[in-house]
Amino acid sequence: MRDDIIENLDLFKPSGDTPVDGSDGRFTRYRANLLVDNTDIGGAPIVYEDNPSYQNLIGRVEHIARLGTLTTDFTLIKPGALHRANGGYLLLDAAKVLMSPFAWDGLKRALNAARCASSRSSACSASPPPPRSSPSRSRSASRSC
């Protein structure tokens, strides 16, 4: 980051009528995107997700239409219920999870991998990334959770 600031030192110098407050978006690359802030919670977070869709559980990457194309950046990453419940409890209605397309598979994948990741293609479409195949298990020996 230091090298980038040195290369773009002119951004930090006031020039004429342009204030150096970043209101024009020049400093977006230096911003932080805090997904979840649980500092005000006295203990472990308890999150109830009433609509457990894939995007509401895993999170999503939003897009902005600019000049006819969809663009995104790190500030448009939005947390899911798994992020909000990290270190605490996530309460779900099992029937709703099973009724929502891809929610159960995404939830199992995130819990098995101990990480919550959404590929760029899944953030744009309704389908999640394909499940990873395990080389240690054959198809006939694999079982569903």
C-alpha cells in the first residue's frame, strides 16, 4: 500500500478547488470494507435467518451498472448469515433451508470447508459454484450429510 500511495502522491495534494476529503471517490482503493462488527455484542452473536437463501447464508457480491456494464469492487461484498454468526450461533428453520435452492449444499460446503466463499460467477447468477469432488472417496462410497 505504501508503494501505491507514493506512486499516487498527487491524489493527496490539494489542487485548486478540489478538496482532499475523498468525496470524489479518489480514495476508494484505500478504504476498508468491514463485513461484520460484533464489538458491541457482550457475548457470542446469535443470528436467526428467516429467509435462508444461498445469498443470505453465504453472502454476495453486488454490482453497479456503469456505462452499460456491470462493475464491482471490494466495497460491494456483502456478508451472509454465516459471517454475522461467526463465533456464535446461527439459527435456521431446516424446512426453509431445504426448500431454498442451493442453500443446503452451500451451507454444507461452507461448514465442511470451515470457510465461507462465493465465486464471482455465483454472485452474479442464481447457481452456486459446483461442489468439490474428494479424490479420497469414490462415487459409490460417498454419502450425503
